[in-house]
Amino acid sequence: QVQLVESGGGLVQPGGSLRLSCAASGSIFSNYFMGWYRQAPGKQRELVAQIFSGGSTNYADSVKGRFTISRDNAKNTAYLQMNSLKPEDTAVYYCHGVSRIDYREYWGQGTQVTVSS
């Protein structure tokens, strides 16, 4: 099984940028579809972006054109580049992995992103 550890969260002003990283260990990273979810206070966890083994991507409508998901299989790391951040992007962001072999799901511990002036 894979272990996922996020980093890169923090406080940023509206219009600013952050890059989140998700470091994977314990398994073959390329065997996993990767994604980012977020959960704001009082709201359900929601999908932000996904990247599949062939490199295709999927984004929530609310982040299209502002966020970019990517992965570096050589570094066992997935990324979420977030630009033009808005206060409504404030949430805990979670890294998510799904095994291509048995479709088991794995989650990181989350990293806080706060967008505020």
C-alpha cells in the first residue's frame, strides 16, 4: 500500500499562488491514479483535480483555468499548482490515490490552505 504526505499549504492573499506537493512511498507510484480533494469548514469533501496514468486530467469547474495538477513518477510526487487563489478556495486539501490494480483508495493527512487578506 502507498503512504501519502502533503506539503505546501499556508496563508496566501487573494490572487496569489501556492503549490501543493504529495509525496508517495511504499508502493509503485505509477500504479496509482492521483487526485486532490478539499474540505472547507461545514462542507463536504469535494474533488478538485485528478490525473490518470496516461496523463489525462479532470478538474472541478470552480478551479478550471486556475489550478493545474501534475505528477512526476520519477520523484513519486504529485503536485497541485494553484493560481489566482480566491477566499472560497480556503480549505484543507487532501491528496488521494487509487490503485490501478485493486482500486483501493488512500488519503494523505491534509494540508491547510487559507486565502485571506
